[in-house]
Amino acid sequence: MAHPVDIHVGKRVRHRRWLIGMTQQQLAEKVGIKFQQIQKYETGANRVSASRLWDIADAMEVPVSFFFEGLDDASKSEATDTPIPTDLMGDKEALDLIRSYYSIPENQRRRLFELARVLSDVA
């Protein structure tokens, strides 16, 4: 059984990869491994070594600490009832929405944000 930290780090790898629009194959090539290894890291099936995590962080242009952000919050949020999914950043639909949101020109994006805020207040 995978350790919760390995699962969290893997989800963060997948999250960052999706946000920047990188495929598993592209990341694997940058790091110098096979894409199947990236798959195993992302599911938490294989533990990422410190040196490999360093290479992954470099390839995705984030600090190594990025992969550990929210680790304390993840265990707390699973214990509470909330309408927001516990793994929001692991949800491909949510990440696609975020990527699409940031592709909208800034002035229109702000208007869309205000609309979403009003709709959520009414719901």
C-alpha cells in the first residue's frame, strides 16, 4: 500500500504537469526516464527519490517544496464535510477549467469571476 505522502507528491506532479500542458511522455523525456515511471509516480505506486524529485521540479520550473504544499491540509480536509472535493487539483475537469479561465483576456476573466461569485452566493 502506498504511503499518503507518496500519493500526495504524485498528485502534485500530475497537477503541475496538467497545468502547464505537459504530457507524461514530455516530462519523462526531460527527466530522462520512461513515461511509465511518471505514471507510477503520479499514482503513488512508486516513491520518488529526492534526486528524481529535484529533476522533476527543474523540468516543471517549480521549487521542490511545491510537491509538499497542502500536505497538512489534505489530511484535515478529508475529515471535514465540504462541498469542495478533497482532491480538487487532482480533478482533470477542474484543471481544464482553470487552464481555460486563464486563457481568457484579463478584463473578461474578471467579469466571469464576479459572475461566478454572484451565482455561488445565490446557490
